[in-house]
Amino acid sequence: MDTVAVAVWGAFFGTVSLLLAAAVIAFSRSARRVAMSGSLSALMSGLYVLVFLGWIPVSDPEILTRLQAHMAAVCAAVLGLLLFWTLGELRERRRAARANAAMALLLLTVLGTGWLLPPHGALALSTGMEVLVVAIGWSASLGSALRGARLGTHSVIGVSCMAIAIIGLTWFAFEPEQVTALDHVVTALAGIAFVSAMAGALWMRYSYLIALREAMVHGPSFDPVTRLRSHLETGAMVGDAFSHAGRERPVGVIVVSIGNLGALEQLHGRAAYNHGLFICANRLRRIVPPGVELGRVGEDAFLLLLRNPGGGRQMGELAHLLVKRLARPVALGTSREMGPVESSGTDWVADIGVGVLIALPDMRPPVAIAGARAMSRTAWSYASRVAWYDEDSRQIAELPLAFAAAG
């Protein structure tokens, strides 16, 4: 192995060391799950490379190949489960238990069968397990990315780079004399990219926990809960929208009200209330398209303003999308400490009501906001959970999805 290859692999192990240091810092801040995930990712990646490069005190080629086969299978199982946990696929206890059991059974089967095969046969079998886990992980990451999750995008990049690194190291294990310096460079860079992508994904998870803890401590009157405009800034936003766009053309007003936050607080405390509000606001920011302004209305509602609502079809489709996305189940934490935030098993579904109103130029802002908020509360009694003001009947009515799409 020439100097360039040694240098790039040294850079890889430097990246692994940085991820380990970050995991230690996260552990010191009580983010134990994030720290465990980061440390396991770093350790497994480092050990995998050491074993496959042969940088361990083993002189017998057959024993080294056996170790490579075992390391490949164990790393595939551990890193696969860590990836699924990072993507949020294992939050449900039953699903997590089934996934752990299935992965353990697959690992034991591959390891046990490998001892019935010659060393290179065992390595080929473990490589097949790696391919299977990578394919499932890549599919799960792609699905998460297509749903708009930034974590999914990081995972797609990370798993793709991991696949390149696995190909290079497996080739080195089977045909070490045919591997060139360029192959080492490409493989090492792919490994660095994988570790960096995992570090980025874990940082996103850690920063999410930091923001969540702040939200659960400070309550809904503090900006970090929703990371939206405060009540005062929302008032300024409404005034600006109606004083400019509202004088010449209608302004689209959508209010999203959450009906069961009070009950959540009574059952599980203020921290769970803040967590629920935080989750809804976090989802809301990801859903709304560009050009839609967001703010707060009261303690349990959000305001969306569209300065160019068009004929109302866009607002109707957006309202139904809000109901669909915000009403997804979520597991809430009830503790103010960072460690137990994700381990709590309190399942909650937001009771969403959406009011849709096109405010005409002569309508006063307080009247428009109050009307849309009243509609959002009325929408709790509708199957679609979306209400609007029907100009024909001159009363609040349900806005079915088919009608919104046709309009």
C-alpha cells in the first residue's frame, strides 16, 4: 500500500475519531441514544475497515477471512438497525422488537451457516447479507427522502457511499493483489462520506432534541416552541398583508386549530402539551409551500396567509394536506430531561380543524382572522376537518376534498 492510500485511510480514521468525540459530547449532554448511535456507527465502521484491510495482528489468511466474514455480518446487522432507528422506523416498540428479532435471526443464520462453508464461502455469504441490508436501508432512506425528510436525504447519500465502500473493501478481501492506489482512494473517500453523512444525520437528531427540550421547558409563549412568529409579530404580519395586498385583491386566510391540547395537558402535564405543539409546528413548517406566511393565533392555533390565493383551489388542497399530515400519530415525551424525551410511550393524535377564508379587500383583518378561527373550530365536527364560508348559502360549510379539487 503506497503513501497516498495510507494518507486517505488516515483521513478516514480521523473522521471516525471526530464522530466518536462528538458522541462523547452528546453523551455528556444526556443525549444517550444519539451518543450510542454515533459511537456504534464510528466503532463499527473503524473496525470493519481495520479487519478488511488486514491491519490486525492475524497472520493466517484463513483466520483473517473468517474474521472478515464475521465482521461483515455483525456490522450489517448493527449499522442496519441504527439506520432504521435514525430514520424513525423503529419508534413503535412492537415493530422494533420484530425488527431486532428478525435481524438477530438473520445474523445467527449467516454466522452459523458460514462455519459450514470454507472461509471465502463464509465471506461471500456475509457479503450477501450486507447487500440485503443495504438494499433495505437504501429503500427506507429513499422513502423517507421522498416524504420530504432531510434526514432521509442524508441517509440516501450515506447508504450509497457505504455501498461503494463495501464493494471496494470486499474486493480487497478477495483479490488484494489486484487493488490499485486509485481503488483505495475511492473506497476511503466513500467511507469518509458515509461517516460524515451519519454524523450529519445524528447532528440533525441531536439539534432536534435540543430544540424539543427547550420547547418543553419554556412553553407555548416562547418562540423556540414553534419557531414561528410570535403573537406580536403575527399581528404585524397580518397588518402588512392586509394593508398592501388586501387593498387590491383578496387575501387567503387559513387557521389550523388543535382541539385536544388542553386534554393532553390535563392527562400528561405541561411538558407533553409543549411537545405536541412543537411537533405540530415542526410538521407545519415542512408542509407549507413557498409564499405562505406562518404565525401564531392564540395558544392552540396557527395562522397561514396567502397574499395571492387565486380561485381558492390551492387553499382547499393545502387545507386537506394539513389535516392529513398534522393528524399523523406521534409518541410524546413527558419529561423535561433530554435523555427520556424519546423513550416515553405516550401516543397522541392531534385533533385538527382547518378554517379556510378568502378575505375580500373591504374586510377588516380582525374580522377575517376571527372568522377563519371560528371555522377551524367548527371543522372539528366535520368528517373532512376542513370548513369554509360558502358564498352561495352564506354560511360555514364543510369543504370536501373532491369539491376543493374541482374548484
